Amino acid sequence: MAERTIKVEIKRQHDPDGNAVVEKFEIPYRPNMNVISVLMEIAARPVTVDGKETTPVTYESNCLEEICGSCSMLINGRARMACSALVDNLEQPLRLEPLSKFPVVRDLQVDRSVLFENLKRVQAWVPIDGSYDLGAGPRITPQVQEENYPLSNCISCCCCMEVCPQFNVATGFVGAATIAQVKLFNDHPTGKVLKEERLHAMMGDGGIQDCAYAQNCVVACPKELPLAQAISDVGRQVMLQAVKDIFTT
Amino acid sequence: MASTPKIIVIGGGLAGLSAVMKIAEAGGKVDLFSIVPVKRSHSVCAQGGINAAKNLKGEGDTTWQHFDDTVYGGDFLGNQTPIKGMCEAAPAIIDLLDRMGVPFNRTPEGLLDFRRFGGTLYHRTAFAGATTGQQLLYALDEQVRRYESEGKVQKYEGWEFLSAVLDSKGVCRGICAMNLRTMELRTFAADAIILATGGNGAIFGKSTNSVVCTGSAQAAVYQQGVCYANGEFIQVHPTCIPGEDKLRLMSESARGEGGRVWVPKTAGDKREANSIPASERWYFLEEWYPKYGNLVPRDVATRAIHKVVYEHGLGIDGQPMVYLDLTHIDRATLDRKLEGILEIYEKFVGDDPREVPMKIFPGMHYTMGGLWVDADQMTNIPGIFAAGEAEYQYHGANRLGANSLLSCIYGGFVAGPKAMQYGKNLQAAEGDGGHTAELKRQEEINRRLLSSSGAENPFKIWRELGDVMTKNATVIRYNKNLQAADGQIQSLLERYRNINLSDKSMWANTSFAFTRQLLNMLHLARVIVQGAERRDESRGAHYKPDFPDRNDEKFLKTTKAFFATDTNGPRFEYEAVDTQFIPPRPRRYDAVK
Amino acid sequence: MATATNPSSGSAHRGVQPLRAGQGHSFLLRKLHSLSGVIPIGAFLLEHFLSNTEALKGPAAYAAQVKFLNSLPWVPVLEWGFIFLPILYHACYGLYIWSSGKSNITYYPWAGNWMYMAQRWTGLIAFGYIAQHVYHLRFSGVRLADHPGASFAKVHHELANPWMLALYLVAIIATSWHFSYGLWLFAAKWGITTGDKARRRFGYVCTALAVALITLGIASALAFLNPKYKYGWTESPSAQTTQSQLQMPDVAASK
């Protein structure tokens, strides 16, 4: 009897300007494998199904527990984390491709620095006076903590941006992840000192207005962030700010 | 020399970011190097919480109690002065994190909530759901991003530290790093550098650590002359979920809620767990420890599981795994008390632990040892500082739960300002400070690797290293096995010379970077096994059945390993432990201390 | 990874650009687009659908309604300022929005994503239809402002063509859908329905609205083909006018 195998097709691209080619692999099956362990197996024996020697596949990964946000890629066409994608639950051949909305670095690795840049543009932080001892922080009710905690679970994987029909070069839309952080910091007792600036940033080109409520982000988010809720809350804050601006400036 | 010293911080986890924050705040110039975008650092994996004796539960908790618990938990191997400093600083650190917006759980009054953790009788652990490490890291990441946007911090994400640049007098003058996209090598000048590069789980193949936790940076400076301390102390967590790619933590609360650990009585039993009758199951913890049963302390549980698998050969299906069974508990109870952790198992294994017993095994979890540092967090090479899991000084022979996040932040808070102070008083280097020579040395290493045409796959060597280390240098240690392990590592080092890079391109070549890390891992592995071999006692996480007791007379000492260039291996020295505040006493968790 | 710090990598300007905080006018344009869909276009749509239901009462009632509308002051200003120009803006900017987005329903066949795509296609159908509708019934043939009595006949004539009837039915569905979901979007995006529950509840309201509009629209359209009025439209315009004048108070009262 032939040994059970896993068939994999990987879209590979040697560098940002290179042509993409699909390489096929067939590796021995073991129970409970995830996509990362498939890629590790290929690294230990980088030979295609046709027996051609090739290079180990480049991809980003770190914690492998779906908390660092590194390993998002397209698996059978859909954006998700490779570490939590179990081979037993996937159709074969596995098709692995880089995220399509971000510049390819090499193979499955893409450049997602735009998210970190966006977090700067909306000042996604609490502007504390200093790190010296100034006593306890503001009191926060458990209810507020429970509302904000899920937003603070965003792992910057960029799946919400990848699946968004509005996130692309033409719109330059900021995406759900950043909007959720705007809500998180606007709702913090100290963070709200920058609320007006954040809301004005959100009105810039590529801001919250480009959201079209397809709500793919909500379904795709591996950490199940309440993204639609965050977008509509920030939407209200932005509208109120816009009205305020009309009457006060 | 300079009025505003230039500091380089390597590693963007909690320790690195803490240091960066302090330096930027004090007006210093700081470059932050990290292999991964700093927000993806391994600190995100910490779940439980962070300890501080805030005494908000009316229990009379004090920083002294915290200090005593930490020293006692570490089996008295930790130097007491820095530990005392850490415990005293902890309450203010929690306040600061709170001010930065960490979404800590709250009491109805709006104050911080605290829970109990292992090794203490007090509610001392502040927590943010089950993702405290992630929340802490993000809070610091946000502060550093703020400084970055103000131009006070320059980030070099996607750069890997290769070595320190040392001048003719052996003083650190900067670093040599490799761009992981362009593979370009470059040296960067600095008045002081801080290594905050985490643990070394990758040396054990699979661990609960992240992919970047290779210990490569520590091993690199160790080979340049920095002392590595207490390398043999490795914390192994009893209940991890074995995966094909890594080990994931399964919280102790599963056993706390009634989970039972067992294996089939017959070796190689192929039946499904549920179809094995009770009479053919061996509940070995309940048999060996009738009083505590499945709730024996971590190290005891770890050793028992290890023994059943490796000495009795009774791992499930011949694999190193045992069952952790919750199926006798009703679904509603499980969902109410353990839903979060059961979902993790379901997500990564695909089985429902409410229906099928979980398969678990102890896993390498934490590196107590690390770069030797003084009270200023500076190593024995002037200008090289270290903080976080990369150094050795806060946990002794065993780390208490929820102390790691604290030691990272505290270490960074000490290292940052001390590095600044050091930089201010530094004399100018002679010549170029060794930059040209170091760059040339590193270029030569790269050139040799690329031209190597052997037949050895680096990933295979790494797997073998992991097997050797996990089998011989984790839970139970025998001198004979440790000696054999050292021999095997030396032969891996020999095979490394015949390495074959299947990818020789000079763009985003991850296997090339990995191959460089691998050599460093091999060298550090020898420090671990030889250190363990030399310590003929049992203390904290280090356990030798042939020497089952702690021996303070001979081994109440810090192991200090130096790289000997003549033998290309470690040379050992021992240093007395600072025990000026709490005299050592026997460590027993079955009785009141 | 932060390529911005690495001049040699050269990929800093590839891909989607970051948020242009404080720059551009897309916020204003987008909000105008969204607002114009509700007021005045949506408001006019409702008025138009309700007016058309007069057709159910027969040619006379319908003519009276047409006459009433044309009796409003500043009709050309109302028409251009509140109907034609807003529709033109809404349509053109809508097409621009469509062109900048990219549907991905193949891989993500989820409810919201279907609605996203449907909103674009229904908008296109509605616009194409409205263009032909306005051209045929407003800018060509008998000028109904001057001859309201001919209005029923004019529409009847249009709908007598089965292809035209089919187009009307499709367009009524598309327009009703586009408006109802547009109203839901408006409420969500302007921060009126901020909670998940509020959005779901308002979703039911909008669905009911869509069903009501489609029902009324189709009923009105079919009314023009009612055999009862087969010869009604041949009555002399003057007689019609007198009749409708007499009926006017009733029409107003029935509104």
C-alpha cells in the first residue's frame, strides 16, 4: 500500500520583481500536522514532486500559537494563520500563496509594515507623562475593561485588510485593524486626550469613510475582534467631530 | 565621551522595549534591532500574569514576602540583592503598566484585580485575561512607537544581530548585524549595547518558545568572551500539547479541575483512548503519589511523566505522550471552568478534549540561565549589557510563574539607564574601534558558508540536536548520558563543517540565517550539558537521580561558562551566591515553609 | 518588517499607502454621496413610488397627482437641484467608488460581501434605468407638465412593450434594494446604529422597506396595464384636467 502523503502547491516568487511560479510538493503524512509543519518538512527536504531540487520556502512565523500574527497567508485561497490551519481539515492539494494585497518579499513572505505606519498616523498609544512612578492609573470599571480588552487582542496579522474589498492601492484604505485601535485609545481615560487628533486623522484620504461594510473583516479575524462594532463606534465619533468642526472652526 | 550616548538594544520583547523606553525618555539616542517586527516578539506568548505585592486583597502581602517566595522558589541559587530590588520595584511597575493602558482585569471598584499563582499563598498576580504578555508587550510597543514617531528611536526590524564589535582593549563599540532581506552585513557604532534576546528553546528542537528563541545572540557574544551563567537550569512545563511544529502550553488548571493523567498499561497499545478499559490504564501519578495524585507540583509531575515514557517505554503509541483526561467531567462544568484552554487544544489538535483525552507531554519552557551580568545588568565585557530571559539573575534554579514578565521589564528598566550612564563616561575608541575587522570576520563566515559544498542539511542537524537535548538535558539527568550528549553535539559540530545550503541566494534567505544560528545553538548546547554534568546535586529544575539532594556546601554557586578558544568549548568557573538577606533553608512544598 | 529603515530594500513605496491623515477631500465627497442617497434622492424615491400608486386608482387620479406635483413652485429648480444633479453626483461618485474597490466574493462568499457586490450592481442597474426613464418620460414625447392628462397613457404606452415591462420590474427591484440597503449603510456609517443588535434590528426594518417598495412599485407598474383602463387614456385631455381638478382635495386628503 502506498504511504499516505500530503500534496502541496506553493506559489513562489524569488524576489519582489520576480515572476511567480507554482511548485508542487508531496510530503509524508503524519496526523495533526499544520501548514507550518508542512513548510518545515519541505525545508528539511527541499525537493519538488518531480524530483527537482529547490530551496526551502521563505515565510514569516514566530510563536506558532496564533498570538504573534506573523504567519498569515492565503491557504486554499483564503487569508488565515498558517499555524492554526490543520492539514486534516483542509482540501488537498493545499494551495499556499502570499497575501495578495501586500508587496511580496519572497515566496510567502510579504511586507505588512503599512499597518505599523498606520498605527503611528492615528497615534495609537496612551500619551503618559513619563515612566517614573506617578502612582496608580485611572480607575476603570470591569464593564469598560471587558469592552476594551477584545480590541487589545489584535495581533496585527492583517487578515482583515487582506479580505477587505476596499483595501487596495486605489483606495489606500486604512483597514479595520487600525480603526479598532482608534476606538481602543479614544475610550481610554488618558488616551482620549488625543481623541480629536485621531478622529481628524481618520477623516483623511483612506480613512474610515472608505469602509463599505462588506464585513469580511469580522468573519476573517482569527482573534474574533468586534470590528464592525469598532468601525461603527468610530464612525459615530468621526461624524460628531465633523459636526463639531463645522460649528466651532 | 558623548553627552548623548548612542545605545543599541537588540531584541524588541518586553526587556528590550523597556530599555528603549527608558533611554528615549532620558534623551539618549537608541537603535532597536529585532529579527521580527517587535510587536511579534515572544513576550506575546506569556499568558498568566505579572507578580507584584500590591496587597490590594487585605492579605498583608509585602514586597519582602514576594522576595522570599522568589528566592525560595529558585532554590536559593539567585543572587538576593537584584531579586530584592526587582520585588521592591514591582508595585510601581504595575502602576506604570496600568497608566499605559494595559487592560488589566478589574475589581467592581475599578481597581486592579489579582489572582493566585504557583509558589505563593498571596493574590499577587495582575492579569489581563489569558493574554497578559501580549497586552504588556503591546503597551510598551505603543510607547516605543510614540518615541519612534518623535524621531527618538530608530527601529531596525528584520535585522539579525551577529556579533559585538570589540575594540583593541576588549571594549564593546557597536554591533555587526545582517539585513534579513538584502543579506547585507553592516556594523553599527554604539557606546553600549543591550542584549534582550530572550530564551533558547530552539536548542531543544521543540519547546513552548517562539521560532526566534534560538539563543543565537547570547551564544555569539559567549564565543566572543561574555560569560554564560547557570546554563543548565532549564524549566520544563509538565503539560504541553505536542505538535508537529512546536509544543503549546496546556494550563495547569486542567489538572486543578480534576484532569487525570494516564497511559495504556501495554506498550504500543494501538486502541483509541476511549476504548481502553479502566483496568488497562495506568494512572501512575495517582499510584505513585496517593496524597497529591494528579496535583503534584510541576517538577514532580514532569519527572514522573518523563520516567513513564522513557524508562517504562509506555508513551502513547510509542510516542513521547501521555493522556490528560477530562472526559469523566461533564461538558457543562468543563465549558464553565476551562473553555478558553480547551478551545486552544481543539484549535491546534482538532480533537474535542471534552470527548477525547488530551495527549500531553512535558516541554522545555524557560531558560533560567543566561548571560552573566552584574548589578548594573552589564556583562563581563564592558559595554555589553543584557536584560530579560537572555540573562541569568532573577530566577535562580527555578522560575516562579508570573515572575518572568516582571524580570523582563525590571531588567530593561535597570539596563537602559545604566547603559546611558556607562556611555556618558566612556572614553573614545582608538582607531575605528574594531569595526572593519569585525565586518571582515563576519563576511568571511558568510563566504565560507556559501561556498561550503557538503551534504548536511542544517534542518536535519537541528532536529538531531533537539532530540539529543530533549532526551538528555531536560527533566532527568544522568552524568553518563550528559557526557554522551556532549559527544553527540561535538559530532554535530563536526558535521556542521560539511553543511550544504540548498539556498545560496542573497535575498530573504531564511535558511541561510538559520544555518548561522545553528552553529551558535550547538555551542550553547555544550554549555548546557556540560554545566549540568558538573553540577552533582538536585536543585530546582536540575534533577539527578544519582544526586537527589541539594548540596549547598558544594553547589550553592553560580555556574559561569567561558568560551575557551583553545578547546573550542566551554571552560567553567564557580561564583558564590549572594545570600545576605535570607539564609538558605530546605525547599519543601508539602510543608509550611 | 520596517523597510522604511532600510534604504537598500527599495520596497518602501510598493503596496497600499498608509493613511493620509488630515489630507484630501474624500471624507466630504463620500459623506455627500451617502447623504445624497438618502436626502434628496431617497426622499424623492419614496415620493415617486407613493405618487405612482395613484395609478392604482386609475388614469384620472394619476393625472391629478402629476398635475399637483407640477403645480409646486420652482419646479425646474426642484427637479435639477434636488433630483437630477444629486442623482448624477451619486451615480458618478458611486461608479468611482465601485472602480476603486475590488469584490472578492469567490473566496469569501459571506453575507456582507454579497451585499457589498449587490449594492454596486443594483446601483448600476438603477442608474441605467433612471437615465432611460427620465429621458423617455421627462425629456421626450408629450411634455407632462403641460399635459398631465396624458401621463397615464404615456406610461401605459411605455409598459405595453414586454421588454420594457421586464426592464421596469428589474429596475424597481434593483432600485428598492439599493435604496433600502443604502439606508441601512447610512445608519451604520453615520453612527446611528452603532450596536450589533441595533444594526440587525434596523436590517429587518430595511428589509421590510425593500419588500414594501418592491410590492408597491410592481403593483403600480402593473396598474398601467390594467385592462379596465384600456381605453381610458383616449379621453380628451381637457376633460381629464377638469376631472382631476375636482378630485384634487381628495388626493391631498388621501396622502
